[in-house]
Amino acid sequence: MMSIKKKIAYLGPSGTFTEEALDKFIKDPGQVRKISYPTVADVIRSVGRGEVDEGLVPMENSIEGSVNITQDILTFESEAKIIGEVTIPVRHSLIGKGKIKLDNIKKVISHPHATAQCRKFLSTNLKGAEVIAANSTAEAVKILKKESDDVAAIGTKTSAKIYGLEIIESEIEDNKDNKTRFVFIGNSIQQKTGNDRTSMVCFLKDDQPGGLYNILKEFACRKINLTRLESRPAKKNLGDYVFMIDLEGHLHDRNIFEAIEALRKNVYLVKILGSYPKWVENNKR
């Protein structure tokens, strides 16, 4: 009997860092059918519609911070849950149709996060080049095939190989410790493993003094370690924000459950984005 392959959506096209992260995580590629989507929103919505079993999208970068579109869709537009994570080092390459000299490059195409992570290289070596945004680094490399010879792209070595292009310069990122965290999206809360992370969003009832303190004290008094805390506009009035929190532990841990129940009395809404296993190197499915 033929086994049914798990369908996993990822931010495409083929050759993105997201696909590299997916390949790193999958234990048995023969049991997975990878499906690329053009945007983060499309990946998350494909999970919600049941078109795929899971999706993988970028969540945060060690240099540029959070990927806002991922945060916003999970917070405001979707009931999908984070069910896992994977972190990979990010190595950017300058790619061309041939071995063009840097002085002859007139345009550079890439995802805005990638160009931001290569700011020093661009300002030093490509001062006059126009920077053009793409939905992903792989899309930028794919677009490059149809451009003139004086156009380059920033992307992965894998994408250069896939689309038959040349590496002009390797490892052009400003920080060699550059890493990106990706999250798997599904439709359930994962079981406890003993090494978990929980992600949530707190919506305040109204803007008032001590609002953030009242949230944080519930975790502090229970000795719960927060690994990420940031605010995002609440998509309502100017000055209204929600607080996005990652913490160590699982939703079903007693201290975390009690903290969330206490929070529900002080805020308008606590939305759980997921409880899931923390990424550990060589932790594959």
C-alpha cells in the first residue's frame, strides 16, 4: 500500500532559506511533499484551509528582528498554531548572470531583510546600485534570469545552482553569526516534551499606566523565563499595541497555566499562538 506523503508548504520559490530550513528539519525526504507558495500569508492560509498538513515560515532574524508579516497574520488573521521551530545560519551570496565586476552592477534584487543584512557590503562595494525588493531571496534570483547582465541578486548558493547562475561574491552578510528562526504552522497544540516554548499575544483592555508591568509580574512571580517580548500595533487606534511573548515551558505546565489564567483577568484577550518543542540541533522529524 502506498504511503501518503505529508504536505508541507514553505515560502518559495525553490531555493529560499525557508526551503533550506525545511530540508534541515526533515528526517525522511521521501515521506514529505514540499509545496512552495509565493508569500508568507499564502503559506499560513494554506494551512488554515487544509490544503497542506503544515507550513514553514520565517519568524525572526538575529540581526533584523521579527518578521512582522508572520507575526501579524498569526495574531490578527489566522487561528493556525505554531507547532515547531528550526533555526539555521544565514549565508548570503551576490549572484549574477556571469562573473560581472562589482563596479558594473547597476541594480541589486532581494528580499528587504536580506539587503538589510548586507548593508555594509552594499554601501562599500555597490554604492550607486539601485536596490529592488522581492518577496524572497529565491524569487529575486529567479527574476534575475530575465534581467540584463548588469543586474545582480542576493540569495542562497542553492538558488544560484537551481537557476543556473553565477556566484559573484560569497558570504556577504555583515554579521557572521547571522541566524534566522523559522516556525512550523499547524492546527493543534503539541504535546509536552519537557523542552518546550510557548508563544502568545496579550491584548490590553485599554492603554493605562502599568499595563505591561501587570503582564510581566505574572511571569516573574512564578519564575517563568521570557525569551522574547515585543509590541506591535493593535491595528486599531494610533498608540494601541499588543504584546507578543515567547516563554520557556508548555501551556500545560502548572505555573504557565496559572500565569495565563491570571492574565485573562487583567487583559482583554490572551491568544495562544502555540506550545511546541524548542529547536535543538539534529532534532529532526
